[in-house]
Amino acid sequence: MFIIAQMLALFLYNNRIVENEQRLAGEYAALEKQSKWKTELLGSLSHELKTPLTAISNVSQLARLRSSEEYVREKLDIAVAEVDRMKLTVGQILDLSRLEGGGEQFGFAPVDLKGLTEDTVSHYFRALNEHNNELTINLPEFLPEVKADAAQLSKVLVNLIHNAMRFTHNGHITVRAGHNHDEGEVTVTVEDTGSGIAPEHKGRIFDRFFTGDRSTGTGLGLYICKQIIDAHGGEISAESEQGKGTAVSFTLPVWKGDER
């Protein structure tokens, strides 16, 4: 009887384990479905917003060029900057939906990092700089070409510079790079003199939707950067001291001449 009781207890215990596993699997599948639905919805909404935002930006810029009143031109400058910031946010949500939905394709090729950085900064700096910051590009005269997707790498630079600008007021932003010959990689750093990151938040800054104590922003910029750099086979990290600034660095492999 004792053996039978033990076997019955073991049978019931195993049944409970199986039921719990099935329940957890069902809950996980439901969460996965919900997350996928949310990402697809955000992607669809963002895609629909791109066209009107572009139209508003173009009309505002045209009106600014044709206006002779300084007051109107100043207000239109603000409008253009705000629309460009909204376009950046919409772009982040679209990037998220593509990255997580498997729709983002990477085309790796040799990339001139110096030229790409200068082009990206000249295109986006005015729109992103709303707090009177100065920006310095400090790149060596010679940098080897990196193995990267130029469009995706530009997104990383835009997101990092945007983050630095948001949390820096009347300060300085520096973009610098160096070549590690031994590792066969280039390290790029975007450093600011802004508010820094609270110690308790440092471990979560690359998490999706994490904004810390900030009420602004989507919490997607650094998450997207990490996804892109991971896809390049590089690493991304941050060093920060609260009240003194933040430096975010990422690595990229050097392009080898025989890679095709």
C-alpha cells in the first residue's frame, strides 16, 4: 500500500508539473501574440504618419523661404524642428517593428565612417539641437573602412546624438573614434556633458521602452542602437556619472579587403 501511495503521489505531482508547464506555455504564447500585435499596430500607425509629417515639414520650409517677416520665419523654424523630431520618433517605431518582425534586412559593405558621420551630423544636427549645444567631430585623419550597413549605422549615430542633445543643455557633444588594430575593430563614442544616468538605471538603458525617470521620449533609441550593433557583430556600452555626462560607445569590425 505504501508503494502504491507513493506512486499515486508521484503521478499526481507529475500531472501538476505538466499542467503548470502547459499553462505557462499558453500564457507565454498569448504574451508573444499580444507583443507581435502591438508591434505591428505601432508599425502601421507610424507608416501612416510618415506622409503627412513629411508634407507638413515641406510646406513649413517652403513658407519660411517665402516669408519676409522675421517673426514668422522664427515660428516656422520651430515648427520644422518639431516636425523633424516627430519624424525621428515615428522612424524609431518603424525601425522597432521591422527589427522585431524580421523585416529589416542588412546589407553589409565597406563604409567610410568619417564621411558618414559628417554627413549625418550636417543633416540632423540643426533639427535635434534644441538646447544650444556645441558639437565636435573628433575623428582621426585615417580610419579604416568598417563592415556595416550605412543606412543602419546612420540611424545609430542619429539616435545617440539625439539622446545626448535631449539631456544636455548649453553643453558639449563630442563624436570620436579610434582604431583598435589588435582587435580589428573601430570604436565610436558619442559623449556629452549632460545630466548623466542615475546609478540604478545604468543596467536598463538598452531595454525596450525604458525611459527611467524621464517623462519624454519613447525609450526606443538605445534599444534600437543595440539591436543594430548586435546585428553588425559589435558591442555597445555606456559610461556615465550623474550630473557630469554620458559616453556611449560601440564597436564595428574593420572591413577586410577579401570580403565579398
